Amino acid sequence: MGPLVHIVPADQQRQASLFPEPFELPVPQRTTAHTTTVSLTPEVEDLLRRNCVVAVGVSGGKDSQACAIAVARHLDSIGHTGLRVLIHSDLGSVEWRESLPTCERFAEHLGWELIVTRSKSGGLMERFITRWRNNVARYEDLRCAKLILPFSTSGLRFCTSEMKVFAIARELRRRFPHQAILNVTGIRRQESKKRSEMPVSKIEVGLTRKKADIGLTWNAIIEWRIEEVFACIAGEGLCLHEAYTKYGATRVSCVYCVLARRSDLAAAATSTDNHAIYVQLVELEATSAFSFQTKWLADVAPHLLSEELRQRI
């Protein structure tokens, strides 16, 4: 019997605890297939019946992996015959070294094509530097009254909107110009207050074209708790990203993320692979006089900085 499906009416949203207890990573081993359900809306069901393209965004982290596994099982259970792909937005030097290889291994495990998008103008670090230089030039030319910080913030996440959402939508439109597209994410309500208020699905403007079907973003595992995520991955016998298992991070995104806990920033700094980008980011803090978060990134691992840079910061 195929997996059951949790259909969520638009006016009903289950609120999960926003601050889960600390968790211990399970030892990956193959177990009985995990059967937690995906959440659906009538709009998602309609596109799936029409065998739309299903594209699951993957970062190498636990939530996107669990999401892709759950979606794959659901698609099999309903007889979906449309195209299925994974898509990863590579942000360059700010990524964990193992993120892309983890996505590649996962794509091979699932048997899906992996699409990788990259900006022609460089990665996120280059975007930060360009943003700062352009802002200084405008200020010097008296075209703006004040300087703005080079980094993304919780209220202005251009790192996500420009380099992930927009880049992924553009690539999917290019590859599938005449097909309806479901863009699937591993967002879960339990992760934060903001995510607890997100819908199961919504129209994705970047995937909707005049002469083609609408595109939707589908948060397929939005109701899952973290224990269910780990159980799903363990049930496939998969290894977790080394950011969790080797360095003790609780999430996989950029190695130094503007939304990260200080403990995750400190965990990232224990990897020698992440030292060069750490110094680059602190250099930009010193040059701009803006902190990476509300607190200075320089204070996370000052022992990695030169004496000259510590004096400047």
C-alpha cells in the first residue's frame, strides 16, 4: 500500500514547537522504510495529475534530502510520469566543501538528474564585495545619503532571493519552457516562527508564464519534525553531510550564514576548509565597518586572523 497523504486546507496550519530540544545525530543504517506523509493542496494535486515537472531544491542538508525522498515515494505511489530533477544553487566559496559532492551522491542514490546553477558574475562572496564597492561609489558621487552594509540580513536576504530563488526559477524556465513546474523545498514549520507561518504551496511568480501553466512552490514536508527527518534519511541508509557529523553544525547552508547561530559559526570555523572565506568576510567587516550579523564575525575565531586584521577590526 502506498504512503498516506496529509492534505492541508488553506485555513488550517498546525503549529509545531519553534525551539526543539537538542538532538543527537543517528548512526545511518538501513531500516524499515519511513512513511511520514507529504503535505498537499488541491493545486499541487492538480499539477501532479497532469504529470508536471517536479524539481526539488537540494543543499546537501538533511531537510532537502528528506524532502526529496518523501516526494519521490509519493510520486511513485500516484503513478507520476513527468520529469523529476534535483536542483542545487552553488554559491561558490561560501559553500561547505562537501555540499556539492553530497548532492551528487544523493542524486545518484535517487536516480534523478542533478541540475547545478551558478552565477556568471561569481558567488555570494563576490556579490558582497560588489555590493559594497557599488555603494561606496554611489556615496562618493553624492547619489546616496548613507552607506549600507554589504551583507544580507534577516530582513533583506538577497543571498536567497537573487542567488537561489531567482537563479533556480530562471534555470527551470530555460529548461522547461512549455511545462508546468513544481518547485519543491524542504522548509519545515518547526525551524522558525517565520517558517511556521508559511503555506503548504503558493504560486511562484518566477515560474509562471503567460503562454504556459502556472508554477508552484511546494513545501512538501512542512509539517515534519526533526526526528522524522533523521528517521527518513536513516531509513535510506544514507550518510549525513559532514557539517553535522564531523563539525557539529545543526544546519547546512553557507558555512557562515547571516541567520546562523553563533555555535554554528564556531563549528564552521573548526574546519580548515572554511578559514580562507572566514578571513575574507572579516576583512569586509573591517573595510566596511559593518558587522556580519548583529555581532561581529571576527569575534567567532579571532585566532584565525592576522594581528593587522585584528587591530583593524
